[in-house]
Amino acid sequence: MYLSPEIKKNIFKEHGSSDTDTGSPESQIALFTHRIGHLTNHLKNNKKDLNTRRSLVLLVNKRRKLLNYLKDNDIERYRAIIKKLKLRK
């Protein structure tokens, strides 16, 4: 499996306040970004996989909603996560 518990724990430790901080927007955005990257690479090889394409669109929308939430409530945390993950905005 591409997303083992160790990988998740590392993502949460790096982007959240601790390795058990799974609910903060920053840790969820980081997890979604990791999953989006994996699905994007999968779709490069499997262009006709429409179920994965739909899953990718749903994940991108979830990440966008969390980013909008952060932007509205705490602009500094928003700028920090954008810079850390090297997202476009």
C-alpha cells in the first residue's frame, strides 16, 4: 500500500503540531497533497482510469476547501502551508 501508517505519521509530525495531530487543516492539506501526487502519477500511466480521475478531482476539491478555510480564518497559517508544500497560490 502506498500510504502506510509510518508515512502518515511522518506527514502529521512534519505538518501538524504532533504525530497524532490528524485533525488540523495543515496536516490534512499535507496528506491530501501526498495522495494527489500519487494519483497524478498513476493517471500518467493509466489515462483511461476514470474512477481514479474522479477521486483525484474530489481530493483536489477537498484540499481547496481546506485552503479557503485557512485563508479566511488565519492568513499566516495559510501562507506558511502554501510555502511549505510549494503549492501554486
